[in-house]
Amino acid sequence: MTARDQLQRADRDLPALAVLALLSQGPRHTYDMHRFIVDTRKDFVGGLPRSLYHAVGKLEKAGLVAEAGTEQSAGRPERVRYAITDAGRAELRRRVSLLLATPEPDATLAYAALSFMGALGRDEAVAALRARVAAIELKLARIAGDLAEAEGVPRILLVEAEFELARLAAERDWVNSLLGELESGGLAWPGHADLPPPLDR
């Protein structure tokens, strides 16, 4: 079993992934990150705002983010700004690449990876998506084999396998289409994650 066959708990930590992605654009305070996530409807980040504060604490302890001063607006409390470290940038790329490459039943992981795909270079994204297609093909072959071996079993007992076969085939086709756009240049690629600067609030 390879590292891509099973995601670790930290790899599934979407609030932490969102913090790393947002800080890759420059220092922010936690309230600003919360507002951005809400305003852009990144609903895969659950447990707000508590999950963000918890994520920032874990990432700071791991050396992936660090304090970058404070700011205070008129009539508002002083807020600590955080910045991503070099180790944090490497971890962001690792996590996004891993989530892109690993098909999982939990679709929120794919949503998150696609949302922050711009944190990767184009070649990194293409490699991860190709790995995803290869993993999906293996799953399709396994399910098709299982269905073939189940000949004679009433179909009513197999429809969930047929559903998974259809779902994975549709995902494979969509990812292949996205790959085609990336490789042809049809999908413009930013030089960095395409996120706005921190809010001034």
C-alpha cells in the first residue's frame, strides 16, 4: 500500500489546508480568513470559526505558520496576523497534490483540492490529476471484475456497485477533460493561487 492509497488524518484537515492556502497569499488574521471562507462559500471548511483558530494553533506549533505582527482598526480589538513559512508552503503543495491524486468517497476532499489547485504549478497539478485517473481506472477494473464474478446474483443486490461504477466513470471522464484543458492551455494557470489580498477590516 502506497502513501496515496490511504490519506492520513492530517491530510484530511480541511480547515488547516484552507489556512495554508490563504496565508500563501500574504499575512492575514484569523477573522479575515473566516470572512473570506464565508464570503466565497467554501463550505467544505466546517466548524467555523472555531476550527480556524484550532488549525492556526496546530500549524504554528508545527512551524508551518508564524506570527507576523498585529493590527488594530478603529473600534476593533487588536488582531494577530499570521504568515506561512517555507515549510508551510511545501506542506500546502504536498497536501493539495495528495488530495488531487487520491480519489476518495468523501467528495469534500476533492472540492477542497480543486479549490486550492492553483497553489501548485501547472505540471504538479497535471501529474496529480493523472495519478487520480490511474487510481480511478484501477477501482473501475476491480468493481467490473466483482460484478462479473457475481453473475447469477439478483441485480437488486448489485445496484450499489453499478452506481459506484457509473460515478467513478463520470469522475474519470471529467478529470480527463480538465487535463485536456490544462495540457492544451485552454485553462489559464495563475503564477500563484488566485486569491484576493487580505481584507482590511
